[in-house]
Amino acid sequence: MIHIIPRMKFIIQTGKSPEEVQALLRSATDTQNKWLIVPGDKAFIGKVGETDFKFLPRLGEVLFAGIVMHVKDSFLPVITGQIQGQGSGTTVIVRMRLLWFVFAFLCVWFGITGMVFLAGLLAVISGQPDGWGITASAAGFILVGQLLVRGGFYIPAKSAKRKLEDLLGDV
């Protein structure tokens, strides 16, 4: 199924204990400050709790006026997950989603352009001379929005998924 607003969910099964999984996730995660990020080369920025975690993939850092700042991308996936002990191993349930304000913005973007697209189709059906222009413009806005969202979300999401599978997978 293709989602208009992208998201991803997957499960990683590992033979490691929940404590080992927590330690591995903490070793790959820098803590997040309100405005600034502690410089580092770890793959993720966020927090890891006892049974859950929430972080963003690290894009890069910029030195601005002597201050190291984290490069932000609005479409980066927010990675949340639960760590659950399962018999002799651990199950890590991972969900990736957009930031809430980006989700809300995209709902408005695609909602309005979808309604304009339908109005354009109705105008085409009823024989209005501007119907094709309205329909094509709305379709263009939908296409550009989808290209931005999918490129901005799925490329870093798939990279983060590989990093998590490599980090938590059994060797």
C-alpha cells in the first residue's frame, strides 16, 4: 500500500539481551540539547530509555560563529521504538514517522491540492475552459509535494534502517 504521508515500521529480532540492545543503541546515539548538539560522530541524535528510544538520524554538523550546529531536515524520520525481551533474545519494534508539524503541514498541503484537483476535474467534466489548467496545476503541486516528501523521508529512513540492522543484528 502506498501512503500519501510516508511512514515505516519494521521489527528487528536479535539474540542479544535487552540490556545489550540498550547499550548498543546508547553507544550510537548522542544526547540532544534544546538548541545545540554535542559534537560527535554517532549515527543518531536523541535519547534511549530502559524499554524505548526516540531519535533522529544525524545528517551533519555546521560550524557557525564558533558553535557547532546540527543540520536539520524537516523530512527526516523520527525513529521511535520499543525494546522487548523475548525468551533468549530481544525484539526491537521500530517505527519511523515525520515530525508532527510536518505531518500537519502535509495534511493541509495534500488536502487543499486534492480538493483543487477534484474541482478541476469537475470543471473539465462540466466543460469549463479553465478546467485543464486547474487540474494540471493541482496535479503538479501534488507531484512536487510527493517527490519532496518521499525523497526527504525514505532515503534517510532506509539508511537509518540499515544502520539499526547492522548495529543490532547478530554477527
